[in-house]
Amino acid sequence: MSLEPVCRWSPVVVALVLHMAACAPASERPSLAGRWDATVRVNDLEIPFLFEIAEDGRTMHGAFFNGELMIRSTSGRFENGTLSLAFDQYASRIEATYANGQLEGQYVRGSRRPYPFRARPATQSDVATGDAPSIAGVWTIPTESSKGEKAWRFIVRQTGATVSGAILRVDGDTGNLTGSYRDGTFVMSHFSGARPLLLEVTLEEDDTLRLVQNRRRELVAVRSDSARAAALDQPTDPSRHTTVVDPDEPFRFSFPDLEGRVVTNEDPRFAGKVVLVSITGSWCPNCHDEAPFLSTLYRTYRDLGLEIVAFSFEQEDQLADPTRLRAFIALYDLDYTFLLAGVPDELSAKVPQAVNLNAVPTTFLLGRDGRVRAVHAGFPSPASGSFYTDVIDEITSQVEALLAESAAAS
């Protein structure tokens, strides 16, 4: 008689065991949900930024931050230890491998050189060292820019050792820089899928700021309300940066739309309307800052006689197949007219009536008679504080004033 135990499982038990075994790998799949301390390497310099991952079943979502604004991925997945997140509005994606609790890979930017990407779960660490001096406020940065500017602004908000803000130029700002005080220097950075920047800010004994951009370029900033700043050239007025050759001439254009149909200024949709012409491009970070405002402006005033037409200047591959532009339009719910005007280098040639047109975005406001009544260069993000709200108020007031003019009088 054998003493070995005999084990006979019923078919039901066998099926249950096999089902549990099949489900085991899914339960062991690591969760990536949460916030991550991430970096991209740009020209051998690591730019730190906050990143967030969310999970919905087997679907992944990622998000960059520009202040409180989240720039979300349009699709994503996590399979076989590899995270893939697409940002169609930038024609970019993150491809990263998960191992030992960290992500490592690259941020792919179309045909351009990718940025190496790394991330680890975010930690709440106190990085402040020493008593942080106050640098809050608006500062003037003397400079010589390629656009003819003599000065920029540096806008800073501060709570204790924590700071945020932006450098504002005539075409827009850097996006929201964030950071804290470390060993005598405020270290600030930004990356929201665009505009990578590391800024080191030191308050000097003469009450100026020494700004070091990406460990390479040094700038000096003085308090804008000081006597020293009053003696300097002031930042460019964006409402005076770009003009037109002859303001008495109708503003003319002729470009194809995204379906290839040529649209001109004589199209019936513009007849007797106030027309806002937006010089834009889906590659342009400051155009992403401007788009939500234009979307709201159009919905508010279109029934009162406002039309918006965007001249989109895109790279060659996007002119042939404007997938990024279509994603840009869908993301911000832009239901006004978009025209494919050319590549960015053709800006001046394709808009010959403009003088000193070198900022993207730029807005032309046309009265009901088709003539240019105002031009505004650039567009800041909310990181620029009152300068952001002032631009919105200014353009809105100009639109309302033009709409109040009767078509007959025009």
C-alpha cells in the first residue's frame, strides 16, 4: 500500500487556479501614478521640473506644468516596462523605461534632437538654506536683443524662500519659472514641453540682481521703481513694436486654409466685420499662451461682428500635413479661420504691409473698413502677472471700440 498522498483537483478548481495565475502579473504591475521630480538634459545642462502621471485602467496620462496650468498628454500607455506619452499639440512624446523606481528615456521633438529625460517620485524636501532676501517685484534687465529691444522685465513673486516668475520680452515670456533659495542663490527653472530654462538669481550688495541663464549668459537686473532704472532704456511697448507701411490701405492677404481652399481678405465672411488677424504657429509657446484668450474672445464677440483669422507659419513638414496644428486647434477649441501662410522665415515676405514684424504671436486689429487700427506684438503667460491681464484688457477694449463703430460709418 502506497503512503504517498494522492491529490485530485476537480476541473472547477483547476480553472480557478489558472485564472488566478493569469491575473497575477496584472496585480504586480507597478503604478506610476503621482508626481515626479523630472529633468531634461539640454546642451549638457539638466533642467529640473515637476511632472505628473495619472492612470485610467491601462491608459496613461502625463502632464507638464506652467504655473497652475497643466499641459496634458493626448495619449499614453505603459507596456512591458516602457512608458509612452504623446503630446500631439507639440508633435512630441516621452519614451521612458521604468526600472528601480525611476524613469529614464527621452523627450522626442519631431525631427529635432531629443532631450534625455529622467524622473523619480517627487519628494517633499526642504532645499532652502539660510534666510532668503526679498527679491519680489518687477525688475528691469538692460539688454540688446535680436528684435531691437533695449530692456526686458523680470517679474518675481516670493513666499519665504520660494519664488516664481518670468522674464518678459516683446514676444512673450519664459513661462512660469519656479524655485527656491539655495546657498545664497535663488535657483529657478521651467519646462512645460517647451522653453527649457535654468535661471540662477543672486541679490548683489548694490541691490541689483545677477541673473545667469543656463549657466552661460549673465544679465543684470535693477528694480524698476528705482532711480537707476529710470535712467535706463525701457522695455519695448508691444503696441508700438510693429506698424504697417500705410494705415490707410486695406490689409490684404491670400493663403490656403487647412483643406487647401484659398481665402482672401475679400471673402464674404470678413465683409463689414471687425477682423483680428493673428500671426501664429503651433510650434510657438507664446501662441499657446495666447490661444485660450482668443478662443474666449471669439465666442464672446463673434455674434456682434468679430471675425478672427490666423496666419499660421509652420515648418515644412507641418505645411504638408498639419497634424500638430490640428491638435493645437482642437486643444484650445479654436473654431475661427486658420490659414497656412508659410514657414517662420517667410514672416516678413508673406506679410509685406507690416513693418518690423519679428514677433510671434503678433495681433493686427482691423476696423470694419479692413484697415489696420492697432497692432500688438507678443503675448505673455499668466506668469507675467498684471502684464498678462493688461494685454487681455487692452485688446478686449480695442475690439469693443471697433465693434461699436457702425459698418455704414466705416
